[in-house]
Amino acid sequence: MKTIRTQRLLAAPGERMRLSAHDPASTFPFPSEHHAKGMLKKAQRRLFELTEVLYAQDRWSLLLIFQAMDAAGKDSAIKHVMRGLDPKATQVFTFKVPSPEELDHDFMWRALKVLPERGRIGVFNRSYYEEVLVVRVHPELLERQHLPPGRVTRRIWTERYEDICNIERYLGRNGTIIRKFFLHVSKAEQRRRFVERLDDPAKNWKFSLSDVSERARFDDYMRAYEAAIGATSTREAPWYVVPADHKWFTRLAVAQVIIEALESLDLQFPPLDRAKQRELSTARRRLRATAAPRRA
Ligand code: ATP
Ligand code: MG
């Protein structure tokens, strides 16, 4: 059976990143959605099995980071991939414009507070990467960050990439597996989705005028993404550039990457120790003793 070769979507660690080498409309190896029919359901079932063991084993945690331009389909990818997973094992956090309290701390603070516990999957809908994306495109945002004098230099972005890599390495060493997704939508498809939001009353609420002003900076954002992905795609926390012009493909590709990440851990249900085995035998005996007699 055909599957998505996720290696093709990987931003190779240590290599210069060129988004132009990644086609946002790619659905390889599926010619159409019809050819991938049933695959998402199958992937969701597999994800459910894996997360059950992840939770029971209670050793690893998985952090999934989603970054994208507006209307690239972050929300729908997250919703579909997480659908059917045990809610106690998954948590989604959305990062918006920082509050005054958040701005009174270092930029990692709000993310570190909500990292997934062992046995769980944490999903970040946007993340600390905004600090080298939107803030890089709009450096005037740095003025609100209360940084000490002399800390805002031309090296600030390189320093932030380094700090992010260091923290991600630390998390990896402590059992948090990290996978990062850039949902890569083309400018033309983004426009089509914006127009749809304006024309469809049920989608009007999703539209904001700032989406159009940010769209005017599309190319600046692409440059910021290229620089950030190139500098922070590592073996322990790789970036995947996921084609996002076809939502069905995005969901499938993201699910596939997560399945592969969990399978690489060789997860196991925890072994039963002697005491636990005795407890189960006692429970079995007691339940048998209280069983209602069979009717003749
Ligand atoms: P939607 O799909 O609903 O538009 P969204 O993730 O775009 O979802 P919005 O409320 O539209 O949510 O936008 C959140 C905004 O917050 C984004 O423009 C993002 O760039 C901005 N943001 C997030 N983190 C930071 C940050 N650290 N500094 C400045 N802006 C940030
Ligand atoms: Mg938005």
C-alpha cells in the first residue's frame, strides 16, 4: 500500500532551508483524495493504540508544534489528527499575542509552564517560534518585551535560535520527543480561503482584517520561516514542511509523522511486578466466588 514518505517533508538538520523546493500543492504519492480513502481513519486507530501505551508506560511525552500562515489549516489539522485520541492523554495550547503578564517574563516562560507531562501529548497551536517569526517580521514588537538595555542587538535572532535549540535538546534528554510542523500553504490558496471566509456567513467569524495586512508581508514571513526552520531543525527536534494546499493531505502527513515518532520509541505497557500480579489473582478469585450461579 502507498504511504507518505515523510523523509521528503523533513527539513534536513544543518542544511540551508529553501521553501521553494517544497511544493505546497504536493499530494505525493496520492493522485487524489480518493486514492487515500480510509487512510486517515486507519492512522487515527493506530495513533489511538500508540497513545494508550504512551500513557500507560508514563515515561515519554510528545510535544507537537504547529506553525503556519493564516488559513493554512492549523486548527483543522490539529482537530482531525487528535480526533479519537484519549482526552486525558492530550492537551492543546494556543499561543496568541502575549499578555502584559507574559511580557513581564522571558519569552519561553508561557510555553515552559504548559509542557506535556510524561505519558501525554502536548499540542502547541503556534508557539515560542512566534518570537523569531512574527517578531522578526515586526521587530517593533521587541519594544514591548521589557528587555534590558543592550540586549536587543543584530544577533538577537541567532541567539534566540540557539536558545530554542538548547531548550529543545534539554527536553529531548529528559524524555520529551518533539516534532515541529510548518503547514506550507501557497499565497494563491491562502487568498482563495480568505475570500471563502468573506463570502460564507458561517466562516465570517474566522476573518480578521489583520490577516490581510500580514498577507502583504507574505514574502517576509517566508524568509523568516526559512531562517528559523533552517537554524532549528535538529535530529532530536526536526521540522517537517507539510504541503497545505490540500487539507486532506496535510492531515494524513501530520498523522504519519506522529505515528513514526511514537513507533520509534518502542513503547511497552509497564511490566507487572509480583505484588501487582498477586493483586490481580486475588481480584479474579473474589469475582469468581461472588459470581451468580448459572441457571439450569
Ligand atoms: P486563526 O486560524 O483563528 O486565525 P490564529 O492562530 O491565527 O488562528 P489569531 O488570534 O488570529 O490566531 O492570531 C494570533 C496572533 O498572535 C498571530 O498573529 C500571532 O502571530 C500572534 N502571536 C503569537 N505569539 C506571539 C508573540 N510571542 N508575539 C507577538 N505576536 C504573537
Ligand atoms: Mg489568525
